[in-house]
Amino acid sequence: MPDTDAARVTPATLPIALDAMGGDHAPDEIVAGAVQAVREHDLRVVLVGAPHLLQEALARHDATTEIPIIRAEEALAMDEGALASLRRPRSSIAVACHLVRRGDAAAAVSAGSTAGIVATGKLRLRGQPGVLRPAIAVALPTLPTPTILLDAGANAEVKPEMLVQFAHLGTAYAETALRIDSPRVGLLTIGSEAEKGNKLVKRAHELLSAAPGLNFAGNVEGHDLLTGVVDVIVADGFTGNVALKTMEGSVRYAFAELRETIQNSRTARLGGLLQRKQIQRLYRRLDPEVHGGAVLLGLNGTVVIAHGASQARGVSAACVLADELARHGVVNRIGERLAASHRPHRLW
């Protein structure tokens, strides 16, 4: 792909750089998701990976002329951690991030190793000015709009000041992707009272309460994850990841139990048949693949992390999310927020 003057090209005209070698079902399902994104959502996508494998996969969809390929010599294995970003400088996710960095792609998408993606993104795209640590943000399926949870796993250990920054990152995400004015921010801990929690949470509560530009609503608990009581939930990466995985496991368990209950008797099967549309609608709302994955916020570029087990539908949704965030300038919005938060305030 030729070099592009990013200053003269808007993100809407740029393709999504899709790491075709990352994920449990790469490259076949990744390519299928790219084809779906192009044909059903009218997106521009460029596949990054081994050309011979990708050409074969595209041929099975009659799409060899629809989606270009950028060569990448290596790929990160799903079990590789953060050090893989240094060991494999020409990996498919590294090349995808490089395309974003030089202005040839609007965003990068990968279903590969989360630790590898985070490390590679930080190395290739660097943190935005003033960002202490990038954070992984996930949209929880609450109504009427999703709730943004971050950090969902990028930073197991943080300082109170980082939680305040995560609040700004999540607020910018909610403003750009969800069109929410003045998103309400909650701090995840073990009680709603201000004094509940460990030293980290207590100090973070003090800082969030005094932080300009944030609509801090106070503490929230684990049972608030899906209630929509706030628009952004802030936590350290360890707590956030445990909460997210617990919620996902609970949803899977509940649907498995519901399916077994419905199949146990003719009456239950009849009731399930009558409620089929409502059950399917609920399942789609709670299905992680529908929401497109997580977003690595705080870098000089948009990076979306799809679920490692993503099928074509999940990959397509991740490309749609990446395109939307890039078009609406989430990176610029974060920069504006952080600059405003560091601006000295006059005392009257």
C-alpha cells in the first residue's frame, strides 16, 4: 500500500487493517468476517498476513478482487504474551498497527493474544500525550445504551491517578461511540459508600470526586454491572477482568440452564416456542460477538481487540466498531479531555 498523507485523508476514506492471522479460527473465519464487513456494511478492509493463505481463503468467497492483502512475515500465537511483540517485529498485528501509525489505515483489528496486542499497540502506536497507561474498554449489554467497563485486563496493578485517567478514557468512548452527553462514571468496589474499599479505591474516590470534567456518580458494586446505573465503570485491570469473565460465565450458565429447562417437558417446549423471538432477542443482546470486542484506549490510533474465539460475525462487528470509533475521532476526543484535565483552573 503506498504511503498516504494522513493530514489530507479523513479516517472515513481509510480502510480497517485486519490482522488475519490472529484468533482461534484464523485465517478462515477472519477472512469470512472481512468479506461480511465489506459486503454487508460497505466498509473498506485490508487483510494483513500470509498472502498465499489469505488468497486461498478469499477465493472461497469469490472476493479476491474485493479485499487487498498486506504481507506479514510472522504471526503471534494465541498463547504468546507481551514479550512476543519484541520477538516478532514483523507480526501481522505489528504490521496492522504500523499501517495505522503512518496513516494508511483508520484502525487496527485483531482477535489474537490480548497481551500481545496490548504490548504491540503500545510499542508501535505509543501512548497519547499525558496517558499513564492505555486501558481495555468493553461495552456491557445494558439498556437503553451499553455501559463501558475499563480497565478489562491491560493493567493488573494501577495507581489512583490512573483510575481517574481511565474515567476520562471511558467518558470519551461513551461520548463518541454512544453519543452520551456527560456520561455518569462509577468506581467498582465492594460497597456504595465512599469509605468502602481498599486504599487504592478510597484514594481514587477522592480524586474522582474532585476531578474537573467528569460526572462522577460514586461507587458501584458487582451487581450493578448490567443495571445501567452508570455509563462508565472504572476499575483496575485485575478487578475489571475478573468481573467481566464472571459476568460472561454467568450469562452462558443461565442460557444453558434455560435451554435444558425448556427441553425437559412438552409444556416448557411449547412456552419456549411461543417466546422464541424474545429469547433470541435477549440472546443476541447478551452475545459478546454482537458488540465487536474491546477497545484499547489511550494510544495514538484506534485498536479493537475481538474475542479470541470470534467467528465471522464477531470479526465483522469488530471492524464496524473500529470504523465507527475512527470516524468519530475517539483518539482526538481523548486528547482533548486529557488536555483539559491538565489545564490549570482559575480560582475566583
